Amino acid sequence: MTSVDTLERTIRIGSRKSQLALVQTYWVKAELEKHFPEIDFEVETMSTQGDKILDVALAKIGDKGLFTKELEVGMLSREIDFAVHSLKDLPTNLPEGLMLGCVTKRVDPADALVVNEKNKDKQLDTLPEGAVIGTSSLRRLAQLRHHFPHLTFKDVRGNVNTRLAKLDAEEYDAIILAVAGLQRLGMSDRIHQIIPPEISLHAVGQGALGIECREGDTDVLEVLKALEDLDSRDRAWAERSFLRNLEGGCQVPIGVNTSIEGDTLTLTGMVASLDGLRLIKDTISGDRALAEQIGIDLANRLREEGAGEILAEIFAQIERK
Ligand SMILES: NCc1[nH]cc(CCC(=O)O)c1CC(=O)O
């Protein structure tokens, strides 16, 4: 084993420039500095395509590593050594030569309802007919439509601050955001209602950070081990395997929930049609050491139950736009 604490080197960390990305990256840097005071950690920021294209609905752009590509090029050219991502923004298939080197301890992976002053007395089930909900996630859209068909949904893009500003300017009655993002930005006071998994299953990887690095870079992998959370990692592997085997990126109505008890990992997954009328959901448990296989098995089971058909329709619809 390499003795990383005797390593005299600089490790360069790549990050997007958004406020959330920077908070996450500097948290990773500070944690690693505690474990490895003799290593010099530097942050390099980069703009990704996803940060530049703000006027097109995410679902139409598709999932091609929109928020990760520039950072990946930086790792392969050795400009940076690893990149910190919101795990849910990291595609399930990584470029050759790169790997998911670390999954950090997950915070609450749920979605939150955020309202403006006008709707401060409302909850999801008391918002009136026609209330306008802002979300650009097909997963949130399909599940909420399924449970609340009387609500109206409208796309919302931009970083968290931009979205909140649009909500407060009453372009929407409410918007849906990840609990995790609001917490990390110090905006927990905007969490009006935590949406339970019975209503909305979260995105694959939501609430955890995923650290991507070069395959076989043993020094960096050894350093990253200090931040690895085993439960979060096994859950993430099951969730990512499920998504990969349904061939869905982050822009499809696929949601999950996972838990670990002892050595048993339980994975719930769902696929829904965009109108919310069809929603296929199932659960599988198994040995956590077989997390990846659990994801494959659940994907196969949902396909047998009709998920493939729903996804094919959605891909055709997105293509046409
Ligand atoms: N797609 C944007 C994105 N990517 C990561 C988070 C924060 C939550 C997380 O880390 O899972 C968000 C914002 C949101 O979905 O509200």
C-alpha cells in the first residue's frame, strides 16, 4: 500500500463554478486537509456545457455528461487529479480511464416543496387546481402528476438562486428542489415540505457527492478512501446499476429509494410515463455485497412489467422535440 501521508505532492481538485459545486468542493478539500495535512490541495474551476446552456429544457438536451465533460477532459490531460460532482449529475457510464473513486456520506436524498410568500399556508395536497409548479425534472414531473393531476407544471432552469428568485417573483406557485442542495447552500429555511418517497422517489445518487478520478491512480484513490461512506457507496452502486441497466440518464422519469439493514440492501425503483398515468414500481432486497446485481435484477423486473415500453415512448418524444 502506498503511504500517502508521506507523499509530497499537490493534488488538484476540479469543480464547476456554481455556488453549490464550490461549496461541495471546498467541503471535500477541507475534509481531506484534516486527514492529510502534508498534502497541498488546490481547486481549479471550470465551466461545463450545462452551466452555459441555460435556455433549453434539460430533458431536450439529454444526458451526455453535460455537467461533467470538461472536468473529465481535465482529468485525462492531468490538469486536475479528481473532480467533485453531485453524484446525481454523474452519468452511469464514465469515459474510459476514469472511475467513480469515492461516494461520500449521503445527506437526505428527498425532494422538497418550496413555496413563495403567497402560498406559505399550502402543502402539496392543498395547492389549488391549476397551481403552477416549477420543475425541470421529468422524474419529479411524472410522479407529482400521478398523485396531483390537477396541478400545472412548468419548466424552470438556472441555479438554485435563480430558481428561487423566479419563484419569489411569482412566476410559479411552488418549485421542487433537492433537500440536499438547499441544506448545503445554507437555505434549509426554504424547505417547506419534504416530499415522502410514497409520493416521489428521488433521483439516482441524490444527496451524495461522487468523486471521479483516473483509473489506477492509487495515490489519489488512497486519499479519497478517507471520505468514503460504505452504506452510501453500496446504495449508490445499486441505484446506478439500476439506472444503467434501464439505459436511462438523469433526464428520464426514473426514481429510486434504497436502505441498508445489516447486510441486506433494499432497492425500490420506478419508471413513469410523462403524463403520470402509468407508473411502474417494484422493490428487491439482497446481499449488499451484490449491490450491482440487485440493480440489474430490479431493472429486468421493471422491464418485464412494462417499463421498457414507457421509456421507448419517452425517448421517441424527446427526439421529436
Ligand atoms: N440537477 C441539479 C442538481 N444537482 C445536484 C443538486 C443538489 C442535490 C444533490 O446533490 O443531489 C441539484 C439541484 C436540485 O436538484 O434541486
